[in-house]
Amino acid sequence: MLKYMTRAGLKIVITFLAIVTLAFAATRLSGDPINYIAGQGLTQADRDLLVTYYGLDRSILEQYLAFMGSFFDGEFGLSFVERRPVSVVIAERIWPSLQLLLASTALTLALAIPLGIVAAVWRKSWVGSAVMTLAFLFYAVPNFVLAVFMILVFSYWLNWLPVVGNGTWAHFLMPTIAMSGLLIAGLTRFTRNAMLDVLGQDFIRTARAKGLAETEVILRHGLRNASITILSVIGLQVASLAAAGSVVVESIFAWPGIGELLVRSAIQRDYPVLQFGVIAVSIAVLIINAVVDLAYTWADPRIRLGEA
Amino acid sequence: MADISLRSGLVDKPSLLSGALSLWRSADAVQRVAIVTAFALLAAAIAAPLIAPHGPLDQSLLSRLSPPIGFERYRDGFLLGTDELGRDILSRTLYGLRLTLSLALLGSIIGLLIGGLLGLLSGLRGGLFEDIVMGAVDAQIAIPFTLIALLFLAIFGSSLTVMVCVLGVYGWEQYARIVRGEVKKLKAMPFVEAARAAGASNFRIATRHVLPNVVSPLVVQFTLSFSNIVLLESTLSFLGLGVQPPTATLGSMVGFGRDYMPTAPWVVIVPALAILLVTFAVQILGDWLRDRADVRLRAR
């Protein structure tokens, strides 16, 4: 277990270093950053002042170390566009993003796992094939296409739901569905396969043979054993899919979260915000992955005791 | 046994035509529809300059936002309607499809080459090189690619070249992982050992004995990655970060058409449906190929 955790920790550190270095290198590769910070018609004196302020006259190594240092003192500089500290700009976006993320995770789990079980148990009847066909089709629908069609139908034609903002519960419906569509489809298919694998095992036959009720067999023996595999995919897939999805979905619905901020900063070339926003989201994904990793490691005695 | 050696290409190969025929016979109805759709889309993309009734950028300001055939105010010659500048939606969709598919194909091939080469080298050489490559693979898997794409498109601007580079990097880690795994497995196989004992060079072993055996999982990964790249390209273009106007890809048509949705929904519906056709066809084909490649599933 200790060895496992050390390795997992090492992986996180390496990934963290990789993303920070990538963000640093990308902004330095793009030429003189001052050109982006300052507008036209800057005097040479003002220019020099800015160069010194941002430390651009120092060596690349010093700049890199200063960049790394900013993670310890929380000084990420000012947003080019909003003229406010990057940390503040990003911080106020966290809660709306988290709300949307929690809502879509809840929706995904509430739908995908029961659907996956249904598809596995009734895999030979029309119910199972219907679920799988739907899941298969939805897995090929990009979330922006889903969002656009929902907006067309529910906002413009039927006039039921608001398009932008996050004021009321009605505002949550379309973004949540748009973000979870892919996740539900993917997780349903995955749950079904994991359940099928488990239900084909000998101990399931034993459980049936000793006279357990079918629900008991499926939920206590089947789902419980499949849950380890399901958990691992939730950690790996959902976190990164949700990060990618929130970028698109938040932009479409003008949701005041980090995803919308990232796209806007990319379009407006607000590098400080974009740089640290990308790093922040990556760290969040890393942390979620690590937590899920630990959770299923702990849940699976084969890994916990170092046998696998 | 015969099956395995056939797939690895070591025994004489069946001709291309009979191979294609047996593939077609093994497909079910849905898969056949997907195959036909895929070929139709491919043909439409290749022949876009020949079959498009208008140029993709031709404006006809007198017939702005005219609806598709069958609706009131339909204007002759614009089968699927026009956009806000009076450009023919059908022609733009065809050219958009052409660009989207070319970008995805180019991106997938670059990713395959980069990832395949790194995987092959790290599998064959091992040591520090392997550790570094696999560390990078782990890092890449953990970081959502959309974020990296945003960063690079913002910094280098959204030109076609940058777009190809970004899409090309996508998915390299999957190829590297797969190839390395297969190579490590193959390296321990008796026939590789036999080739080495017979005095084959490292290069010969890599190209003649190892690579042909890695092809099958790579084909499967290629289709998966292709549909993901179509998705990524459409998404970035939709957000306004991909291919820039007036050039159209399917994603950017949906993205820029959003403003006209309440009054002229066909501006987004047509390209959005085209995206769905592409992703459906590719996904069904990918799934089919994966099932065929997976011996375990075939037995089921």
C-alpha cells in the first residue's frame, strides 16, 4: 500500500511539473510577452518598466523558478483584461463550476448505473438492446451539438427554458444535461460490461445455487464487485471529460464558471488567467483522480494487500 | 491458430477484394448502413468542388437567410438555404466536411506516427528512455487535452497549421502505450528470439517481425482517435478558436450560426446533422472493428 501510494504521489508530482513547464514554455515560445500586455504607442521607458515588473529581463531559468515560486506565495499576477489579481478572477469562478459539475455527476450516476445494470441483466430482451442503442448513439453526440439542439427546441420553439445565466433551477437543466450526455452514455456502456463480466463468474452461480433472491445476487454480489471497475473509470474518465465538457457547455450557456473563463481568456489572449486557469483545472483533475484511485485501491483488497 | 497467423500477415494474404468482401459479409445491417454512409461522406468530401452548387464563400446578399427547399420564401438554387451573408449552406457544409475530415485524417496520422514511433522505441530499447516516455504518457493521460489545445491556440493563434499541429499531438499517448505494450509482449515471443538467433538486425526485427503484429490494435485505436479528433476540431472551431472565418468547418458553421438560431435554425441544423452523421458512422465502424479485433468478444 505504501509503495503504491508513493508511486501514485510521484506520478502526480511529475504530471504537475509537466503541465507547469508546458504552460511556462508555451507563453515564452510565443515571442515577446510585452507585446500582449501593452497596447500600441508605448514609450521605451514605460516598456522597460513593464519588462522589469514582469521580470522579463532575467534569465529563463530565473523566470522559470519565479513562475514555480508563484504556486507557493499565491502571487499569479494581474489579468490583462480585468486588471485584477488572477487568483481572485479564478477563485470567484470555482463555485459555479463546482455546482454544475456536482449536478452533472449526480445526474450521471443516478442514470448510468441503473441503466447499465438493466442493460446487463436484460441483455437479451428488447429493454437491454434499447438501452444499449441509446447509449451508443448518445456516445457519438458532441455536447455542443446536444446543447444547440436543446436550445432550439426548449428555448426558442417551446419557450420553456432560459438560455443563459445560472440564476434559478431552470437554468441548471440544459447545461447539466448537455454536460452529462456523453458521460451517461459512456458510463452506461461501461457499467453494463463490468456487470456482465462479474455476472459470468463462478461465485454468482454459487450465490444463485444457495438460493439467494435475484436482486440480492445482482446488487450485493454483482454490483459490489463491479463497483471497483466502475469507480476506476469514473475517476479517470469523468474528471477529464467533465473538464473538457465544462469548457464547451459553460461557454454556450454563458455559465460564470472556470470553463467559460478559459475560453474567454483564450480568445482575448489573457495569458496570466489562461495559464493559471489551465494549471488549476489540471490540478483539480489530478486530485480527483488521486482520490478515486485511493478509494478503489482501498476498496479492493487485492490491491490493498499488494497482490496485484 | 490459422486465424492468428492470418491476422498477423505472416501467411500469404488474401487479395484486397476478397478481404473487403468477407468484411462486408461479416457486418450486420446497421454496420452496413454505417459503411455506406462513411463512403458517401468521404466521396462528398473529396468531390466537394465538383458537386457543390456554389462556392463556399460566394455571397448572394439578395437571398440572405433564405430557408431550405419546401419552406416559404425558399429561393431557387439554394437547396438547404443560405446564411446571414447569403452563402449557400449546402456548399459550405460540403466544403466544411472536406476540411473537417482532412484535418482529422492528418491529425490522426501525425499522432499515429509520433506515438507509434515513441512506443516502438521505448518498447525495444527500454531503460531511461522508456521511463521518460511512459512518464510523459501518464502526464498526458491525466491532463484534459482540450485545456492544452486552448493554451496553444491562444498563444500561437488559430491558423490551419497550428490546428494541424494541435490535432496531431492529440492521442499520441494512446498509440505509444499500445505499441509499447505489444512490443514488450512480442519481444518475449519465440519467433522474435528465433529471428534474433538467425542473425536478424534490430531494424529488421522491428520492421519485419514486430510492426506487422502491432497493426491490428493500431487500426482500432486509429478509428477511435479519428472520431475523437473530429469532435475536438468541431468543438474548438465551434468555440471560435479553431479554423477562422470565412473558411468553414462543420463546427465553426454551428458556432457562428448560433446568433441566427431563433429566426434561421437551418443555419445550425444542417452542419450539426452533418457532424452527427460523421460521428455516428465513425463510431459504429470503430466499434465493429474493435469487436472483430478482440478475439475474446468474437467467441461470445
